[in-house]
Amino acid sequence: MFDDFLVFWEYLRFFSVHGIVIKCLIFSIPATREQAYVYAISSAAVVWAVARACSSGALHQCTCAPRPSKSPAPTQKFQWGGCGDNIKWGSHFSKNEISESERILRSYMALVNLHNNKVGRKIMSESLRTQCKCHGVSGSCNIKTCWRALPSMTEIGMKMLQKYTNAIEVKRGFLEKISSEEKKKKRNSSAQLVYISKSPDYCTKDEKLGSFGTVGRHCNVSSNGPDSCRQLCCGRGYRTVVDEKIERCQCKFYNCCYVKCKICRTLTQVYECL
């Protein structure tokens, strides 16, 4: 269970590729696009972990999610059963534990963080899917039992990266307006991440912000992703460096009682941003 949960931290490496020190830089400038991502996926990850813990019996405070009230259509040929992920309890826990400190602050910055926390929880509720198990002779699937379950944190992380890409910059007063409309119309807010501060230039070294920049960073010439030389080097180009690695090899055990190894040298090409 928690192996999948650790994928949450892997997505923070997306920003590390750009030379960001997570603990320092993301929170040194409040309410940036990156901070919006961290708040949302943290909220989502708590929902995921608690909902799964409930359905697996790891928590005594909760259990499986209630079965959906709507019966499946006759053409679907299955019945509700099994043990669904308790997203209601997970969302309740995430809202109370993650967002409580922001509610106390009552600042506009806190309102931005609360909104992004809510986006994380909303993405989780929208990500529930139907999973089924077949019953019958030799796997004939004469009877099918289904329940509602959350996808892996890998999939959630991909959705959240898309939200990060499409995050919108807002001005003061925007979120108060949304909150007021929600109360009047009793509807949920937009599931878009929001930010109010421009992100710093991650290409350039800035010790005050904790950014190392990308000069000297190793890049991947065959990649089109964020680790590619084209993106990581910020248009400055890169150089090819031959890296020599010295290590013990071809080791043999002799009776009695020692190991004798040869010394091997391997040369590999690495690429560094200028």
C-alpha cells in the first residue's frame, strides 16, 4: 500500500529537475504555481492513503465505503459488493487535518491554499472507478461483484501535473467571489489550481531562494521530457563529458578465506548544461 503512496514524492522530483530545493524554494515565494501543486497533491495523497487504509482494515475508526445506492443497470450484469475505498472518510480526514491551520490564519494566502487543497480532494472523488471480481466455474464470470476504488497514486500524479500546467493566476477578490457563488448556488468550485505569485527563474542560480540553477546539471540527450537537454539547459546548450568509473570486478573467492578482484575502468559519456 505505502509503496504506491511513495509515488507522491517521485512527482516532487519533477520540480527537482529544474534545480529547485523543495523545502526551501517552493515555500520561499508564497502561492506560486509550484506551491499550488504541492498543496493539492499533498491533500490528494492523504485522501488516498486514508481511504485505502479504511478499506484494508488498517484503521479501526473506519471501514469499507458504503455500497452505491444506485443499482447497476440490467445490461451491466454485476452486483455491488466487495470493499470499496472509503473516500468520504479520507476526504473528511484530509480536510480537517491538512486545511485546519489555513482556516485559522484567515488570510488571502490561506484562502488560496485552501482552494488548492480542495482541488486535490475533488480530483480524488472524480477518480473513483468501478473494479470487479468474477465468480464462477473455471473463471467463467457468471457472477460479477464490483466496488468503487481509487486508482494508483501514479495516475493521480499525472492528473495533478496536468492541473499544474493549466493553473491560473488570480487576483485578490477572485476566490472570495467563487466562495460566495458556491454558497448561493450550492455547487462545487472549479477544479483548477490557482496561484497569485509568479514563479522564479529556475534556470538561474539564486542562493536567496535556494535555487541552484541548471548550469552543470546532467541532462538526457535522447529525452523529450523535463530531463532533456533542450528543456533542462534553458536554451544555453550542453557539453559532452567523458566520465571514468573505477570499480572492483571479476571477483573470485579463494579457500580459505579471501576474495580477489580486478580493477575495471569504464568510460561513459554524460551531458552537462552550459
